[in-house]
Amino acid sequence: MPKESREEKRSRLIRKSEEEVSQAFSSPDHPIIQAISAYKELEKIRGMLYERMDEWYGIYFPELKTGNPDTYSDIILSVRTREDATEERLSVLGQESRVLSERIISSGTRPSLGESEYASLRKMAEAEKELGSTMEKLDGYLKESVSISMPNISYLIDHKIAAELLWKAGSLERLASFPASTIQLLGAEKALFKHLKFGSKPPKYGVLFKLQQISGAGKKQRGRLARAYATKISIASRADAYSKRFIAEKLKESLDKEVSRIMNQQSKMQES
């Protein structure tokens, strides 16, 4: 076999690297990671846009509080002056419309916005609505793709939380290689670093705190619940990455029993 020249060796290694990169990015994990990253970024932008609209529009109509960015944008698009704030125009709020239309004798600085100022606010409201629509489409894509790529994990937890765990891990195979204790703390890297460097209290959960079952529980229960979920997710991730068997129904049944046991133990402790 003729000896390979330096240039030939260089070309061969470059081709090999390109093939490996191409193979790595052919995984269905990467589109999901990009989608959840985009969703989280749009969520932040939408939240900041809503806060800015609330502060600006609140100069004139401080009583209009909804807590819903989409509804608030609908109000801005319908109401320029206090006279516009009729029950009919505020019907986007449902039962709240009557209450708001009665309270619209406002403490705001002026009864209406100038044309150019209102035009700017309308553009912001339209942008918020467009962001909301884009997020809905991303959510639909995530729900479909996560259920295909991670059927076991997405059966146990919300599809967006499953996608976020994948994002934090970097790939499904890497997630499957993590022990349950690591999965439990995914998303709590800053708190963990602070604990290791400054000796603050160690974190008990990261992304998993977004699960209603954990965030809605008492403080003493959250750590144990997060551990229970992480244990089952660890098993589910290996099934999704390697065996491709659907075992989530048995895992869910076992998880529900564990969650119920933790909740019952806490209730008994409180009673005693």
C-alpha cells in the first residue's frame, strides 16, 4: 500500500470530520433543540414586550390589567380613547369586560393617546400577537416531534419540559447516559456552581420544577418528588435512546404510586 502524503492525509481527515458532523446533525434531536431554544427566546421577548406595553399604555389606562399578553394586545388594538373602552369593545375579556368598562373612569394622565404614539403602540401589539402565533406553531411542532423521538419521556411529562431536558443534555443519548441525580439538577447549573463555590444550599431541582406536581407541592416534598420523576425519566430516556420499547405506561403507574406515597406521608406528618 503506497504511503499517504501529508496532503492526502489532511484531505482524508477533513472528509471524515465532515461525515461525522453530518451524521451527528442528522439526528432528530437537533431540530427539537433548535425549536425549544427558539421558543424560550421568543417567550422572553414576548414577556419584555408585554411589560413595555403595560407600562406605556398604563400611563393612560392603568386600570386595564389582564395578566394575558394576547388579551392586552387585543385591548390596545381596539381602544385608543376612554370612550372606546365600551363593553362591546372589551368583549375579548369575556366576563371581565363589564367590570373594566365600569372602571374605565380612569386615573390615567390623559383620556387618549396621540395618533403617532398610538400607532407605535399598535405596532408593538401586532408584534406581540405575531410572536404568540409563532410560539403556538413551535409548540405544535414540539408536541409532534417530541412524541416521536421521546415517546416514553413525553408520556411522563409535558413535551416542552421533555424538550428542555434534551436541550440541557445536548442529545438524547447523552441524556440517557446521565444518572437520575444529574437529570434532577439539569437547569440548575448556576445554583449548583454557587453551592460548590460559596457553600450555599444545594439545589434540589432544575427544569423539573416546572412540573405542576412539583412546583405546586410543599417545600419539604419538592425534592423527593423531583427525585422520583428524575428516576423514571432516566429509565424512560434509555428506552427512547436504545431499546426503542414503549414502557411508559408501567413507568407512569409506578411513578403515580410513588408520588401518592410521598404526598400521603407528608399529610400524615402534618396531622401528627
